[in-house]
Amino acid sequence: MMRPTKAVIAPVLPPVSGGTSTLLRWTLGASLAAHAILLSLHFELPKLIKQATVSPPLEVSLVNAKTATKASQADFLAQANLDGGGNTDAKRRLSSPLPRAAVDSQNTQLSAAREQVDNLERQTRELLQQLNARAKTATDRDAKESMRTDSANAFRELSVKALELQRLEAQIAREFDSYQQRPKKKHIGARAMEYRFARYVEDWRQKVERVGNANYPELARTQKLYGSLVLTVAIKADGRIETIEVDRGSGKKILDAAALKIVEMAGPYAPFPPDIRNDTDILYITRTWSFTRAGELESSAAASSKAP
């Protein structure tokens, strides 16, 4: 049902003089009045109809769980079936605590820290494995190098020893050859000697004494010099003199010089007989020579012989 609420009548313009002007003014005034009436009118539904057409608001609760069975008497509207639950018998609005940003942030940081620690531990384990592998490789390489070095050192030592052995063998061979080439020597000086040498030495002594007494030094007689000395005479196999040495002088140069001269004058001596020549190239005879008060030269076997 429609009903006018209010009517507003616009003021009428005053009349204008003249026929046409008067008609125009009345027409304009009527038009303005009609528009004013239309603009002032509005319509509204009755209260019963208005209440029937407006729907009540719906409240839908969001639940974080659901059940397979449907509640026989639902207390709330939700996006899924939820039969039972809660911790009270009273009908209350479903609610859940809002997420706390600070807690979530701490949890996120803690998770990130734990992940970082796990990554560091994993990297550390990998690094340790790499280091152990490298150390094992280095140890094996060092062991192989050490073995090669030891083998090389041992080979060098063996080579050096082999060279030394060769040098020693060569030296021994040279010395042996030299020894073989050296003249075979025999020393006579003791009172006891082999017969073959005794006969030769006795003949040699007699010749030296004979020549010495025939050529006795005149100064020794006039100055009445006397004394004894020890001479070692080396005689070759052909009877020639090799060397003459004064082992112990008489203390008088005249007597020592006279003894050397007498031995030289008595040479050369008889060649070695075959039994001596077989094993002797040089015969060393050491004897004591005495110039006596009677002015004679005498010889006796020396107490010991002198090595060459």
C-alpha cells in the first residue's frame, strides 16, 4: 500500500503583464509545482513485509577436525561434521587460540638453527671423512715412498759395499802379487840355525875376518882403540851385498867406519847354494864385530836378529 507522506507547494510567481507573458508564466509555475510534488514523494513497504523479506545472518564456525558421523543436534554450523569434542557441557561458541606470531617466529628460528647445526655437523663429518681419506692416502703414499726410499738406500749401501769389496779384492790381489814378487828373505842371527844356512854363514864369517885382519885400521892400533858393534849385512842370491846397517855402534866412529869398509871389501860373497836359493832371495846376517886390544877383528853370533 502506497501513501503520500508530505506535499510541498512551490510559491506562485506574480502575474506578468501582457497576454502571452501571462500565459507563459502560469504554465511555468504549474510545471514547477508539479515537479516539486513528485520530488517530495517517496514509498516504503509495510513493517510486516519488511521483516519477512530480511534474512537473519548465518554464523559458520571453522573446525580443525572432523568425524565420519553427523551430529543429531548440531549446535553450530561448520565446514565439516564434528560429533562431540570439547571440554564443557555448556553451549559455547567454538573457538581456538589465535596463532602467536612470536612463538611461531621463535619456532622458525629454532628450526632454522637446528637445521644449520645439522648442516654444520654433516659438513664436519664429510670434512673429517675427507681428511681421514687424505691422511690414509698420504700415509699409504708415505709408506710406499718410504719403502722405495729404504729400498733405494739399501741398494745404494749394497752398491757402495760391493764397490768397497771390489776395491779390497783388488788391493789384496795387488798386495798378494807384490808379496809374491817381493824377494824371499831369511834372517840369520841366533846361535841356533839350520845346517844349510849355518855352513854358508860360517864361510861368510871367515872371509870377513880374514879380510878385516889383513886390513885392520892403522888408527885403531896407534890410538889403541877397541870396542864392538853389531852389523846386519844383506846378501843377494848371487853373493852381492844389498845393504849394510849398523844396528848398534861401538861409540867410536873410526871403528864403525872400519867395520863397514871391511865388509864391503870382502864382497862379493859366494852365491847361494841350490837348497838356499829355492826359498831365499836375500839373506840377512846379523853379527857382532869386535876390535880387540890385541889389534884383531873377531866376529860372534848376535844375540838377536834385526828385521828388514
